[in-house]
Amino acid sequence: MINDKNLIAGSTALMLLSLLKEGDCYGYEIIRRIRERSGDAFRFREGTLYPVLHKMEQDGLLSSYRSEAENGKTRTYYRITDKGVKQLASEKAKWEEFSAAVNRVASGNAYAV
């Protein structure tokens, strides 16, 4: 499990937007899917996840709606917005540039100018 909060914070929006681009999810489902897909490297807690989701909703990247699940519970689902899709593209581009640069430094490869 990765415990470095700075590393996680810098990639949270990318992970959440990527997941929600595939389809609407409720909070616990988001936590479970990220944990599974990361090979148990990322374990979000509800107290960490929901403030991020609410901030992203305030910023117009997500919207939410309530729906009754098969078990009768009412859940809040989150959906990516058009603005969120654009932000996801930007986040992916930044991540690719950042990770490529870190890999060049870590591997000792020089950047061809």
C-alpha cells in the first residue's frame, strides 16, 4: 500500500475522473474499484474521498444524483461532466509528461534536445 499522501494527492483527480468516465459510481464503489485496480496500493477512506468528490462537484467536474439501489438503500452516485472530461484529458497529459520525466531521471537517461 502506498502511504505517501503527496503522491496520492497529486494523482487523485486523475484516478477519480478516469474511473467515472467509465460510468457512474457511488462512494464505496469508487473506494473498492480503486483499491482493486491498484492492486491494493490505494486505500481511500470515506473521510478522505467525500471531501474530494464534493470539491470536484463544486468545480463542475462531477455531478451527483441520488438513486435507490436493489437492496433498498438510497445512494449518491457521481457522474463526470463535460468539463470533467476536458480536465481528465489535461490531467492525463500532465501525468504522462511528469512520469516520463521522472523515469528519465531515475533511469539515468538523458533527455534529447
